Amino acid sequence: MRALIIEDEIRNANKLTRLLQSIDSQIEVITVLESVKESVAWLKQSEAPDLIFMDIRLEDGLCFEIFEEIDIQVPVIFTTSYDEYALKAFKVNSIDYIMKPVQEEDLERALNKFKSRQVVPSFTDSIKDILGHLHKKEVTHRSRFLIPYKDGFKTVKVEDVDFIYSEQKITHLCLSDKSEMIVSQTMDELEEELDSTVFFRANRQHILHIDSIGSIHNYFNGKLKVVLVNDPDREIIVSREKAPLFKNWLNS
């Protein structure tokens, strides 16, 4: 069986590959693709695999955008930490998914479901339904954080957050007064919870508030370098794939 993995975290892709080969040595992982753009290009010009493993959040957008460009006619198993509403949509449309971090028993269950299929369905209409549900969903953004402080707690308003960074898997809020607070949420969770009109995930380590940005410079190979108002020595690089999204966000 020929499998394609679409996943922008190489560590996750490597783990998934190891688990697949542990479960069934006959599974061949053809390649690993990291972005919507790269996936669309590959799928347009390559022979279709037997099965696709697809992360929902890629470095340049949501994987659902791939289905808007390509009519995928092979089964897809999503790997996801996405919200419950979307997962319900997957169930309704009989699209399998595995919650991250991927566990071997969950992967084996999904593979057994794939192997038991008699007819290969088209997922294009199902994905369109999911996109419709997501677009209609009422979004409530986080407005504050409750943070342990001394022998109690304190609240921090989201409007006081200048930027957010992750270091050694610890998430730091950098506030407008240049103080820092540690929060329990992951960067992926905060990306979902914060208002995307004022916060942007520049890379894996940084989420920026629009007002935190001092200047933007062209960097090599189509990348961008962002200089912050309150922390100009911090190096923040936006990838070539994500640069157009960043420019569109700034221009919206």
C-alpha cells in the first residue's frame, strides 16, 4: 500500500511513518509534504496514492484548502487536534480522524477501517460540507487569561498582549509593559482561541499582535524578517510559503 503524508512537523511525520511500518511493513510512505501549496502541486502531477494521512493545520493554511484545488478520489485519514465541532463533521461524513499525539492503537483502528472499505468514496463534497459548517460556526475569541500569581491568581487581558513565544515547550505572553507571563496553553491552542484579525502565527515559535510589529524586511529566498517594537533584537522569520498570507493579513 502506498501512503502519502501531509504534515508540516517533521517529527510528527517521522513518528507516523515509524508507526505505520510497525503496524504493516508492506506500507510504503511515498513522500511527506509540508504545505497546502506543495500538496496541490504534488497531487496534480503525481500518481494517486492508496491512502493520504493529512494534518489539518499546515504551515500555509488549513488542509481543507487542498480540496478546493484538487478533486481527491482516495481515502483520507486526518491527524488533528482540531475542535469538537469539526470532528463531528468528520463523523457525519464518514471521514476518519486520529487525535494528536498519534497513538499506535488509534492508527491501527483507522487502517483497519480503510482496509475494510469495498468502494473508494469521493471526499470532495464532504469537505465542502465541512467548510460550510466551519464558515457558519460562531466564533468566540479569548478575551483574557487567568494566571497563577503569588498565592493566588491574576487576570491578564488579551488586549495587553504584545506577542507570544514558545521556548522549550513553554508558552510565554509578552505584555505591552514588557513583562512576561507563562500560560498553560500551547501555541496551537492559542492560535485557535485568539482573534485572527489582530494576531498572526508568524512561525512555530511566535504569535504576533498587529501593534507589536515595528518593521518588515525582505529576507533571503522569499522569506520576511519582522522587527518588533518592544523587542527589536528578537529574530522572527516568516517562511516563503507563509509570507503571502502574512502580507494579506497586514493589508486586510
